[in-house]
Amino acid sequence: MQGQSLNQIMNDMVARLDVLRPDDPSQRSPQPLSELEAFMQMDTLLANLNKQYLEAKQQRKELVALNGADDAMAEVAMDMEDSAWCAMQTRYLELRQERELMEKAQRLMREAEEAVEAEIKRDKEKEFNNYVYWTKTLQRIREKNKTPKIFEWAFLMLIFKIEPFGNHRPSFNRLAMAA
């Protein structure tokens, strides 16, 4: 780590965050909690093992992309990924065998599923309310455009002294008629 520049360290940290942090929640659809995720919320060791597995997987992908799958370092990275996967799965199986933890995980999963359903329902209600609002707004606009505004136009003509027929009014000049 001493031989790396600050830029390389920062890039490495960002790569790890991308692996560990999920995508932008506003752009993904809500999903219920899986059993593994429920156990990770209850057990820090499983969460750490999952983190190590994801980091090993990301490192393997980078090495394969850089040097190809036949590279010796890529093979070591594959072995490290497999080892991290096995460690995580072993801990997961140990936790599943404990009845109390299994019940707690199932309860967390149900709560998460209910929360997802409530969020989907809220989103649909919000979308429906927006639709109703815009429909009513369009209807009001159409109604306003339908009603004649004769009195408003006449009032404006009086205020600004606009002649309704412009220069085309009849001339009742007697002198011009006599000639």
C-alpha cells in the first residue's frame, strides 16, 4: 500500500464501495429481503464474510479483464473467491440450523415483504393521484376555453379604447354624403 499513489488508493476505495453499496434506490424497484440478507442483518460475521466474498469476486473480475482467465493471478483470485464463498455458505448453514435465528429471519423477511407491498401501494396511489390531478386540471382548462368571454373582451375594449371594428366603421359624415 505504501507504493500506491493517493489516486490509486481512492480508485480502489471507490471500487470497493461500488461492490458493497447497492445501486441508487430511487432507480431500482423495491425487492423483498432474502433469507441470506435477513441473516446478514442479524449476524455480523456472515455480513463480513459476504463482504469479503464480494470483494474477492470483484478482484477476480478485474484480474480476468486485465490479464485473461489463464493468468496465474486470475486463478489465485478464483480460488480466493471460491474460498470466501464457501466460508460464507458454511456460516449461513450454521445460522439456518438455529431455530430461533431462523424464526427471526423469517419474521424479518415477512416484515420486509409487507414494507415492499406498502411502498408499491403508496407508489400506485401517488401515481393515481397525479393522474386525477392532471385530468382535473385539463378539464378545468377545457371548461375555461369553452365559456365565451364576451363581457371580459368588451370590458377590455372599453378600458383600452379599442374600436371593435377597427377602421371599417361606416362614415356618417353628411358633408361627404352630399358631395
